[in-house]
Amino acid sequence: MPRLLWGLLPLATIDVVLFLVPMVIMALFSLRFSEELLGLTGRWTVAHYIKVFTSEGIYLRILVKTIVIALISTAACLLVGYPFAYFIASTSARWQSVLLTLVIMPFWTSYLLRVYAWTAILGDRGLINEALHFLRITDQPLSFLLFNVFSEIVVFVYLYIPYAVLAIYASLEKMDRSLVLAAMDLGATPVQAFLRVVLPQTLPGVYASIVFVFIPILGEYVTPTLVGGMSGVLITNLLVNQIHALEFGFGAAIAFVIATFVLVLLLGLRRSVDLERLYVG
């Protein structure tokens, strides 16, 4: 038992220092008036939380909008990433190495540069508009390609689809393929074999993909700032604006609401599927 406790000590220390302590500090900040915040003195208040959920619904609408965009982006990553991960898992070991290298290659480039590069692709004089003009498909640039929700989702999918592919691939590699062959021998169609055999066995990878994609998008700031424009403002943009305006209490309240939502989501996923299967088979 002492050896087990010593083994858990590093993980417990990381959880306390990097999660529990910041959450407590954030909660304390969110319950103080901003003008007295730096010294953590003054009266307690829940006014910041009331403002989040009232204020004519502005902040709540932006929060819901952020969640919807994250859901759409996550769904797109799954729809594109699952077939690609399945294709990788179905190839030979040599081709798997090549394809997995291609999947992780974007990580070798700066995150900021990858986001900024999309302004050169989707802009009025970007690669897509110039190609359409050269082919005489359009006379005017398609302005809806950049600085809106559409461009945000496109960039989110580009940034996070490698996480979805890798998580689903790891789950596919641990799948018992003999069950698929048995189902086919018993007369199951390819669709039936996928829905009743393959998909249930790879659900841990799907849920892991949701965690790796959906949750980081909720905290995205760089992408909506560079390619979102005014119509693509997300809750993190409002949070940063509050910090810049020295409204630390209100900013902390927004951050605490987001963190609480993420924690509830993680607990729900933990109860829905055994994510340990992704690692132990």
C-alpha cells in the first residue's frame, strides 16, 4: 500500500497544482467585486454569475454558440476522421507508418502559423478565390469564405482532425477482427457488421476523440481571433475582453462556468464508456 501511495503521489501533485488550486483561485476571484479583487478582500457576491446568465442573454447566447460550433466541428472531425482511421488500420504495417506520419506532420509546424495560413487560403485574394477566378467560375471573390463561423469550423476541423484520427486508430488496432469475419460468415452485410461489431468495439476511440476535439475547441482563442471576424466571436473572446478591461471577477466567472461545463461533460463521458479500453485493450 505505501508503494502504491508513493506511485500515485506525482499524479496527485499534478492534479492538485495544475487543476484543483487554479479552480479554487478562479472560484474565489469570481465571487469578489472586481475593484477589490487583487487583494481578495471585500464582500462576497454572486453578481458575476447572475450577469453571465442574464445581461439580456448576450453571454449565454455566445456560450451556446460556442458549444454548437464545437459540436459541429467535432462531428465533422469524426465523420472524416473515422473512415480515414479505418483505412489506415486496414493497410499493411509499412503503409500505416507512412500514413500516420502524414497525420502528425501538421504538428511539426507552429500552431499560430497553421491558423494564419488559412487567411491566405480563404481570403479574397487567397488560393481558393484566385483559382476560381483563373478558371472563370467566379468574377468576384467569395467573401463568405473568411472571417465568419464557416471559416472557424473549417480551421477547427483542420487543426483537430489528427487527434480524432489517432484516437480512433488506436481503438481500431485493438479491435478483434475475427468477430467481423464471423459476422460476415453468418450473413451480415458490411453495414450491419460495421454497426453491430466494429462501431461498438471502437466506441472508446470515438469518445476519446470527442474529448480531444470538443473540449479544446471550447477554449480556443487564436482561431476565432484570426479567422472568425465579428460573426465568429466565441466565449473565450469575451473572457479575454473582460480581463483586458480589468473585470477580473466577471472574467473568472465566465472561465469557471466553462470549466464546470467541461468537468460535467467529462464525468458524463466517463460514466458512458470505459475509456480504459482504449489503452489496455
